Amino acid sequence: MATRGFFGRRPSDEVARRLPPGQYRTDDFPVLAKGPTPQVDRATWRFTINDGPRPLASWSWAEFEALPQTTWRGDIHCVTKWSKLDTIWSGVSIDDLLQAAAITPPSAYLLAESHDDYDTNLPVADLVGGKAMIATRFAGMPLEAEHGGPARLLVPHLYFWKSAKWVKGLRFTPRDEAGFWEQRGYHMYGDPWREQRYTNDP
Amino acid sequence: MTADAASAPTRWQQAVIERIEAQTPRVVSVFLRVPLGPRVAGQHVDVRLTAPDGYQAERSYSIASAPGTEDIELAVERLDDGEVSPFFHEVARPGDTIEIRGPIGGHFVWRAADGGPILLIAGGSGVVPLMSIVRDWSTTARTTPVLLAYSARTWEELVFRDELIDIEARQPSFTFIATTTRGPKHRPQDLDRRLDRSQLRELLTRWGRAVRDTYVCGSNAFVEAVTTSLVLETGSPASIRTERYGGKD
């Protein structure tokens, strides 16, 4: 049923095709976070892949920067309803990370973990096959702290809370364990094209 | 629709606009009658408007009213280039129906059982979820000390200003400090400059309470500046919750 007197501002067909349901386009880059921006020093930064409590591989910043670099260009979608088109990110793909450490995923799920005690759960299948990276650059520049720098996860086909800022590692889990927002009313998977924003969304 | 889906807290519901009240030159309160489930102070709702051709626009708005009230109050700031906020300022009137889903959010929330002392810091329309907390606190936990430091450009732009002054007059545990960045202060205890680190230190020293939980809400620039100062002053980022307004409208 139409809302009396509301006409809206329909985007162009080209933009509309790229916007998942309920999203609108923004040109700026909003910042959302559960708390203060942590100051993470590249000199002491480490990225660690764990299988439950057991470390499998770990990199210093310099070691991480020496891994093969990947660039991705495309659209990102925040559950708070903004979408940003044609963003450009560079970093290390999860495929390259796993390959560098000769890791075969020991389970089908993991938690991405951050320096501010944030975490978020993901199926491994959504991180491999060129779908995700640990991003260290945005639009060619070192990633700013308020956008997750030095490094954040980038999983652009899911709502952006899954792309954990200030990421310090990945932890394989035997089951799909709810992360920070997933325990606080947000969807376990978070596909923007199916508008999986909140816990009970289909 | 299955019974489960029908009872899910996040399904869209029809909400009738009961009344709209001007709060400041740029902010109106929109009172909605909608049967939301149980909620907690600090949560938000999603709003959906539908054009005659089926086009829909969705936005999130924080709830200003305390849990337990029959109506919910949203406070909507008019953004000149906005798509949804001008509707509430210029078009909407009592009796109109919009769609709502919620309540949403399980982090930037306060319950009486959480206790205090509570430090609340608002920038501009960031006061809205904090107002819900203050209103809830004033009926459920009046002995818990609360300090609200609220920054706006001018005295006239402080949303809920008179109600906050009234609560402060009635509740000895509630301290309200207004800080105006582009206009004079109106009371001796207020500030007439940006909330920087030295201002925050002075406020906290004057208040003299050991803060348990801090809630900061406003624009990203405001929240970044305040939380950076707070972390330097208190060294405890884990007790600080933030909510940042971003995007357009």
C-alpha cells in the first residue's frame, strides 16, 4: 500500500539494478562500529589463522605485505541501508593466505576476530574462490583506522558487518557460531540480496 | 505466512502517525501507534515508505521514548537533500500510515539491571537513543548517577532541552550539561565550546563518579573526537559503546 504523499527519489535504472532491496546509494563513506576506533600499530600487528584454540599460521605486517596482492572493485552494502558503489580494495585474498600457509580448511565455518574484541561468523565457502580478502588498502591508499585499518576483512557479497574491521585473525570453528552482531539481533548469514538483516529474516 | 514468521519481531507492521510535534527548527517528533514487542532503551526501528509506483525507501530511526509506552516517539532531523526526512517534516500528518519493523539492536542499549554510573554523550540528533535511556532511567533506576553531556550548535537546537532541564530539577542523580558550539551558553554549568579532552576531563572531575558504562552517539566526527579523548582519559575502551550517524538521511 502506498504511503500518502510519498513519491521518493528513484535512482537510475543502472543504479537501481545494483542496489539490494531496502538499500540507498551514498557517495560518502559512513562509519559504524560498536565502540571507539582501536589504534593498531603495524609494528606489532600480527595476523593469525587458528583452528579452534590451535594456531595454524601467523604473519607479521612485513610478511603479510609480501604475500601476493589482489585488487577488487565493486559495491558494498551496509545493513544500516547505505550502499557504496565502485569501491576499490586491495589486499591478500583468503585463497592466497590459505595457500601460503598450506592450510586445508579443517571445518566449514569460522569467526573473523578483531582487535576490539569484535567477531563475526562466516561459512568458509563464502571466503574462498576469490570471494574475500584481508584488505589493507582502499582506493590505493593505506586503509584508514576508522574504516578498519591497518587491515579488515572484505566479504563484499554479504552485509558489511561481516567485513570485520581491525581484523587480527580467522578462527575455524566446528559449527556456525554466532559472532558479535549475530548474538544481538542480526542475521547469521547476511545476504543483502535476500535482505537478511535481522535474526528472523528468512 | 507461518505462525513463526508472523511472530518474528522484525516483520513489517502498519504504524499510524498519532501526532507530529516540532522540537527544534530542524527536528520533529513523530508519535506512532504500533504494536511493537518488548523493547529496550536505545534501540531503533526501520521505517519503510512506499511510492504509488511501488518504489520503496527504507531508513533506520532511533526510538526516543522509554520502553513500556504505548506509542513510540521517533525524532527526525530534516536533511535538506534527504529522501525520507523531508516527508516527515512536510508531508506526513496524523492518521497517515507508514510501515515499521523492530525494535532492533542489542548493543547500544541500557537496562535498569545494567546499573551505573552512566555517562551519556550526545552530539546533535544523537541525543535520541540517549533520551530513551534517560526516560527509562527516570522511571526505573533513579538513584543510579547519570551524566548527560549534550552538544549542539545552539541552545535552540538542543532537542528535548526543556524536558532534560525538568528531569534534572526533579532528579538529584541526573546531571545535564549542555554544550553549544556556535552560540552562547545559558546556564553557569553549561559549556560554550566543543567537547575536547580538557572539557571532558573537567566534566568528569566535577561529576566525581566512577563511570561504569559510556554511551556516545552523534556524527562520526563527533563520536571519533569524543571517544578518542575518553580513551586517553580513562584508558577503558571496552566500556564505551558508540552509535554513529552516517549516510544521508
